[in-house]
Amino acid sequence: MEQNRQPSELTNRPQLPPFLSAPLQLVPDLIHTQLLVRVLNHLFKQPLQEGELDFLESRTAVIRLLDGGVEFRFTKGRKKLVAHSGSSSVDLAISGNLYDFIQLSLGKEDPDTLFFQRRIRLEGDVELGLEIKNLLYGLELDSLTMPTPLRKLVRGAVDHYQNRITTP
């Protein structure tokens, strides 16, 4: 529980630095989302073909990157993820900082810990949220369709963030 933790353990989490988050906020969220879905469609090429993301069909999900000040609104079309524009209702909103999303997706931290500590928050359809959480937590970095330079960049970023947490 949070009461048993030292305040610095919860507040000393890595944040996206302002010099990176400020420019992100100048670009419309739809542009961010279009870029993200292109990347996700590439990364999840095989799971999409195998129907593992069909639970998102006709459902709108939003990922809010709190330390970046941006949100990504998307759904699953017939064969791939697509950016969702507009202000229609959202089935699920997932909010958190970049570091915690990376920790979740790479299996570096137990998802229940992230949710119980409210480092990642779910709002809306809980069942949909659990499916997405399990999908992210079950990711194997090596099994994703990812070019080697990008794989190295992701691992380097995770290691950098991890070192910031563990060194005083």
C-alpha cells in the first residue's frame, strides 16, 4: 500500500523532461495518434492478423501520456488500428507516465502494482482495460516486428529510466 512506501519512492518516478514534452503539446493529438497507430500496426502485425486485437473493434480507447501532455485516441478497424478523431464517447481511458507504460509493456513491473499505486489509471470499461493491460504485460520485445535499431533504442531508454530510479 502507498502508506507503507517512502514518499520519494512514489514521487521520484522518471518524468518526460519539459524540453521533450513541451514540443509534443504543440502538435495536435490526432497527428500523434496517426503516428502511434502506424507504429503499433507495424509492431502488432502478427497479433492483428491472428485476431488478438479484435476485442478493440468498434471500441474507442484513449491513452493519456500525462508527463507528455498528449493523448492518443484509437480504435480497431477491419484489419488494423486506426486513429479516432472527434469527441465521441470513449470506452476506455488509460492514463500514466511514459516510464510506467514502458515498465508495463516490457514486463519490468507487475501491472497490478502499477494500477493499485495509481501510477496507471483505468477509466471506463474495466473488462476492456484488463484485456489491454494483459496484452501490454504479455508483450515480448523480441517477438515484436521491430527493426534492431529501434529495439536497441527502446532497451536503452528503459535502462536509462531504470538507472534514474535506482541511483540516488
